[in-house]
Amino acid sequence: MSWIDKLDNNVFSIKTGDGKEFFPLWKSADRSKEFNAKAFDFIDVSGSFIERKKPKSFKYPLTFYFQGDNNIEQSEAFDNSANDNRYWTINHPFYGVIKGQPLSISFNDSNYNVTEITVDFWESIVLDLPKSNYSIKDNVLVKKDAILDSSATSYASKDVFKSEDIQKNKTSLAITASKFENLQTDDTFTEYSNIVSEGIKASDNLLSDTFNAIDKANEILNYPSTIDSSVKDKLSAYKSAYNGLKSLFITVADKLFFESQGAACLASYCNASVNYTFGTDYTTSVEIEEVVSDLIALYDDYLLLLDDNSVSIYDTGNTYQPDALLMGQMNDLITFTIGNLYVLAFEAKQQRIVYTDRDTNLILLTHKYLGLDADDENIQSFKDINGIQLKELFKIKKGREIKYFV
């Protein structure tokens, strides 16, 4: 069927989660997708080998219009229906029926009788998955603990450590612990200080009790994920701790230490990311998207460093290969965490973008989009979301982009 036939025989429509269907005008067609892929480089071989696996979902930047005398009423009705967090069904003349979720919606009423709407739409799997006997938090906890155990077991199974590794490990642990100092409260400071002291002291017995040395080291990374603190602050600390683990890996012992501590760091990141207070730690889908993006970047970097530092088994004096069991457990935890954070993102508040149609002020806009409260918290929140500075406190000009969440 030609593109002309598709246009003639299919009407663009959107059915929102509440079952209501809309038939706006639309323009352009654009979509993109990424593949789960990994690049491998080999010594003495030019170029890279790209291993491609299953594709990710398509992303569709949609632009459509309500026009006529009642365009404002139509766009408001659409906005109200879009607040329902169940999936949308889109009938697209070019791409057929698509099911998925909007991550953000922008409204532009500057053309009077035409409302332009822009949506970042992600295709999504729509399934009624079997319910687990464990919560997401419990599942991540179990997977995280398994990784900590496997990383310590794998590390302790290697007979490559020397006395000089003791001080290197102790120095690294002290740097790692410093990344989490600001998270500690009066209730946790003493306990975490004891954990750090035990971890550093256990390194003295690296040669005689290797498992305990690395197990105690991993606990320095594990504990902060369990404390009652802002998820944003904890994840920022884990990113900083991970970057602190990266260095010039000269010996096999250096590589094994990074493999174990890196796994503990990423597993603890996952644990911290799902131990949230909804509405406090996560309010919007944009916030969750940032957490997922950071986790993917950290995991990709971890795998890349392990690949880059792998040494052939034929080089018997320096051979190093990442532990296969640990790598499998890491992949399982990362994909499980990301998948469930995406589910959470679809349930979170969606971003809305509008443009002011006249000169206005902070109080009126806050009242319209967030509502006013006795403590002025919504005013401060609205200022922060939109980056409103002193010069705009009393007058916000016509055409100014305004963001809010519903």
C-alpha cells in the first residue's frame, strides 16, 4: 500500500487511558529506536565487532492540532483525559496501531484558533504480568545480596594478591567511604563509621582471609543504600563513588578489586533507586528517566572497562576475565531494576508545557497550575521548576514557556 493510500484509508486518532478517543489533525512522521548492542575490540584486529540483540521500543515525537472555534475546549478535554495513567492506543496512518505512554506533553495556543500539541510518546509492552510473591524492593534486595556474595566469592578465589595490595585497597576504601559521609545522620553516623573501620581493618588480612576482606569492603558500599535519606542524594553519592573506583588498572589484583567493588556499587545503586518515597523522592517521570539514564551509563561504563582490561587466558601471568556468574547476575539485576523503574515512570506525573498568552505573574500561574497553599510551598516549587528569577517575580511576559506536572 502506498503512502497516499495509507493517508486516504486511515485517520489519525488517539485513545487515552480513560477510553476517550480524539481525532486531531497531524503533521510529519518521525520515529526512532535503539538496539541493545555491545561493541567488542580485539588485539591485532582492525575495527570493532558489534553484537546486536533485541531492539528497544520505538520513540515517536508526535505533533498534532486541534483547530476551530472550540480548539481550547478540545485541548482541555484532551489534557484531562491524558491525566489517566493507563496506556494510550494511537492509530497512525503510517505506523498502524501503537500502544504506549506519553512522557511529556506541550501545548501551544499562540495561533489563536489552533492549539499545537507536542508529545514525547514511547511504545510500550502491554502485558498483565504474573504477580510476584515479593515486592520490587524485595526482589532487588535479594538480587543485590546475591551479587555481593558472588563478587566476594569470585575475588577470594584468585590467588594473585600481594602485600602491596593491602594499602591500595585501604586507600580506595577510605576514598569510597568519604563519598557517603554527608548522607549520615546522628542515627547512622556511628554505625557507618564502625562499618568503614571494620572494612579498612579487614584489609590487613587480605592475604590470609581474602573473602572477609572484600566482604567487609563491599559492606561500605551496601550500607548507604539502606538508610533513610533522599534517593537523589544517595544516587549522586553512588555515581561519585563509582567514578572514584576507576583508576589505572595495572595488576590483575587491581582489576579484580574494581570488578568486585564496581558490582557492589551498581547493585547498591539499584537498591537505593527502588527504596523511595513516592511523591517525595520521585514525583515526575522526568526524574525517573534521569535515574534510569544514569544507571545505564554506569553499567555500560563498567562493562566497557572490564572488557578493555580483559587479558587472554594464554597470557598465563596476567590473564584476567570477568566472572561469568557475576556478570549474569549483574545483567539480571540491572534489567530488572530498569524495567520496574520504567513502569514507575509511567505511573508518575507527566510533564506539561504551555506558553503564556498574556503578561501574568508568579502567583496567578501557581494558582492556576499547582494551586496555592498556606505555606507557599507550591510557589517555591513552581519557581524552581521554571527557573523563575527575581526579575520575573512580579511580571512574567507573554509567550514565556511554563512547565508543570500532573
